[in-house]
Amino acid sequence: MKTLTRAQLFAPAKRARKTKDWFERAKFVVAAARKRAARRAARTAQQYAGQLSMMRPPTVLQRRRLAERLSAKS
């Protein structure tokens, strides 16, 4: 029978350590993905805001059609 040292007897299980490390890495990956998504959303919003200022106002015909559609829904 193999004699175990005190460190081996009272050390945390190897599997538990690996799982804990895996969870820590997973948390980091998720946080990084969220940060990238937030940056991408901010960039898209800025681009869209820039495009809105360049858009022409609707024509008289477009406004009339919109008014007709809105009054038909009511």
C-alpha cells in the first residue's frame, strides 16, 4: 500500500481545482464577450445617429400616406 504524505491527504481534489479554474476562465470569457458586444452596439448607434442627421425629411406625399395609415388604424 502506498503511503500518502500530509499534503496529499489534505490537498483539495484535483478535479475540484480544475473545475474552479474552468469556471473562472468561463466568467472571464463571458465578461469579455459582453464588453465587445457593448462596444459594437455603441458603435452601431453612433453610425445610425450620424445617418439620421443626413436623411432628408419626408416628402408631402410620404407625409400624406403616413397620415392616412395612422388615421386608418385609429
